[in-house]
Amino acid sequence: MASATPLGDDKYKLFVELGYNDKGKRIRKTKTVTAKSNRALNKAITAFEIEVHEKHKGVDVENITFEDFVDRWMKLYVKPECSIRTRDTYNTYLRNGIMDEFRNMKLSKIKTFHIVQFFKEHKEAGGKTLQGKHLMLRSIFTRAKKWDVISKSPMDDVEYPKTEKRKREIYFYDQEQMKYVLDILDAHVYKKNAVQAKLAMLVGLRMSEIAGIRIENINFNENSIYIDKTLQYDKETKQFSLGPTKTKKPRTVYVSSRFMNEIKEYVKKQRKLQIDCGQAWNPLLDEDDTPINFLFTNEVGYPNHIKSMGNEWIKIVKRHNLPPLNFHGLRHTCASFMLSQGVDFKKIQEQLGHNDIRETMNTYSHLTPKDRAEASNVFNEIL
């Protein structure tokens, strides 16, 4: 049973009762948390109760199987510490080969040999994401060692898989196509979908970043948007939440003055929609039960599913017979256009939110001869 005692200043002491030991002494675990609402407090109580009971389950550590340990690793480490995207990626890795290989093996009996053999067979069978699976297995066995389930990690001597670097083909619109697409967006596309597409094509934002924009993040005076969160959807709980950006680093992106005026008009319409909706307005609430003022919502203020943005774009492409390109290709279009106009890689890296300038250079060293020729025309200005 769990309970909480208020300490003042939004702080609470949580208690979880585990009964009594052999000497009749009460077994109680405590933790101090900060919670600014009843919802946040209840969430903290539930999480602490699960954590305590999981740690004190009667587990036969010597005989725990890989599957049972991974279940606990997910509950005690991945869910509290990692992003939803990371958790979903790990689940995909587990389903695609790892669980089939190690499911019923005792964790303590898994040796380096077994893992090396798994990677060898997996690679020969054309398996992908070897490096990601290596990192996940390292995390699993590192935690097992820290939690005294095993004395040595079998991953310590497993070499990081070498994979053949394949040049990823990047698709994007050239300048002429961009102008045509922008004309279509302005004349024939629902304003919400048009602004979303332009945020990718003219600003270089990812879908989850666009979905995570809150109105207060927009600085109309400086023509900038502060990108600090992404909208995330938890497939297990079927709930939305705000999470970190892909690099876990916030950044400020800059918007052309003409496009910012368009965003400003869209914000006015969004605010009018809220007023007209009245009591029916149903925004997503944060952990403190405060409404989140997303730039893009459905008709009653709740966020749309992130994938709907890409789905709507594909409909626009088909409906208006545009050159085939997925939504992420609009982001590539933004980078390619900036390069063709002579913008240096460092500024492009900062705008796109890449961790490292090498990522930007490796991804966008794909300019066509036409692009390179256009970029070289900047020298005409001084001739």
C-alpha cells in the first residue's frame, strides 16, 4: 500500500508498505518528490509503488531468464530514464531476433560466445540494425551487473559490429519545384497543412518538432521559434506527451519575415477557434494539469497524431500531382536550398538541429551539378 504526506512547497514524502520481516519489524520504503498537482502526485505515487514492488519481488536471481530480466530492465530503467522513441526502438530490436535467440536462457549462462555467434549469424542472414542491437544488449548486461544479477557482462568482449556504410539517397525538390509547390500550398491547401509543410520546407523542422511547437515558443519580433520539445505518442498507454528533441538539445530556428506573418495569421485563427469552442476546448494537459497551447491541434484543441502530418502531405502530393516526395523530404529540400544559396554548413547544422557538423556534411554532400552551378553564381556579384 502506498501513501503520501505533504511537506510543504509542493513536496511530499511517499511511503510504500511491504509488510513485516521475520523479527516483526515493519518494512517501509520512502521517497521525497515534488508534485504541483494531484495528478502529478498520483502519478508519482503509482510509479514509486511499482518501482518498490518490482525491486522486492521474490526473484531467483541465479536462475532468472533473459526474458524475465529484460521485462524488469524495461520497467525499472528504460521507461523511467529513456524516451518513448528509444523504448519503442528497443522493443523492435527485441522482436527482431534477440528475444527468439536468448528468451529462455538463464541470464547468468549467456556467454560472450553466444552473443558473438548471434551477431555472426544475424549478419550473414542480412540482418540490419546490428549496431543498435549491440548498444541495447550492452545496456541490458551493464544494468544486470550493476544490480548484482551477474558478476561480469558478456558484452565486455563483444566487438562493435562493423557495417558497410551505404550512401543514403536523398530526395528533395529543386528551386523550380519549390516555387511550384509553394504556389499550390498557398492557393489550394488547407492553411494548417500548408503551414506545417512550410515549416519543414522553409525552416527545416522534423515532424515531431512541428507537432511540439507551442504558441509561446514563437517570437514574432525576432522571427524565431524556440524548438525545445517534440510531441510523442506512447503506443502502450495511447497517450500524448511532450518529450525532448532528437538530440536532447533545444535550439532557436529562424523564419523568413513573410512566412512569419503567415504563422501570425494562423495563430490568430487558432486563438479564435479556442474562443469559439468555449467549454468544449479540450487541450492536452501537462504534468501540472496546465493546458498546453499547441500551434497545431484538432478542432477542440487536442493534438493530432504525429503521423497524420505525413499522411496529409501524401494526399496533397497525389491530389495536386506534385513530384513524389515524403514529408521528411521537405526538410532535405530546406537544407539543399540553403546550400545552393551559399549558406555554410555550420549555419545549416544549427538550423536543422544536427548533433555534429559532420552529420550535416555527410548527409548533404549530394548537390547536383545544377545546384553547384547555381551556388557558384554568387561570384557574379563581385565580377
